[in-house]
Amino acid sequence: MDFLNSMDISQSGLTSQRQRMNMTAMNLSHMNTTRTPDGGPYRRKVPIFETAPYFSGPKGARPRLDGELKDVQVREIMEDRRDFKLVFDPSHPEADEFGYALYPNVNVVQEMVDMISSKGSYEANITAATAAQNMALKSLDLLR
């Protein structure tokens, strides 16, 4: 594995964690959305990660599969199937005849934990990419 491979792999982790942070931000921004175009409240969205074979080689050339190396990527965005929150609010336009309205299944505490976890993973990938860059620069210094 060379320095560029490690930086590419860190970049795939950065991209995946950025998508996770975007999902968390979207969930938080829709935590009070009781009507979507599909009807019903907003449903929390969760990214599902998977490892993928790492392909190396110059851009445009036929990539070479490096067997042991893996990228990370978002396989799909799933909707959280947990029940919606039932809130008593007779003045709400979406309330039923008993005065209850359905609110999204977004939990602020869970979203903040996800955001902190994403931030930590993002920082770890930045650290790994920076370490690879520093090793490459030190190797160049040795060649002088």
C-alpha cells in the first residue's frame, strides 16, 4: 500500500461521514414536519455503510483491485421504521378527532450522539490522511 492509497481510503471515510452528518442535519431540521409529500410525518433517515473493494491506479486507466484494501461507502439510505410520536395538540391542523397529531420519529438526543460519532470518525480520517501526507513528505526529505 502506498501513501496515495491510504489517502484515498481516508477520503472515502470522509465522504461517508459527511453524508452521515448531512442525514443527521436533515433529520433534525424535519423533527417537527408532520406532513410530507407522501402524506404523514417525516420519517427519520439513516445511512447504511458497507465496505467496498479498493481500486487503485491512475484516473481513466483500468483500475487494479487491491485485495486487502477496502473503501467505505454509503450503501443506501434507509428510513427508520419505528413508530411516530403521538402528541396531544388539538389546535394542530393534522390532529385527529381526539386531538392527537403524529410527529416524526426523530429523537434529538440520538441525533446529537450520531453527530458526535460522525465528527469523531471524520476527525480520525483527517488524522490518518495528515499522517500519510507527513510520511510522504518525510520520505521526500530523505531523498534529498
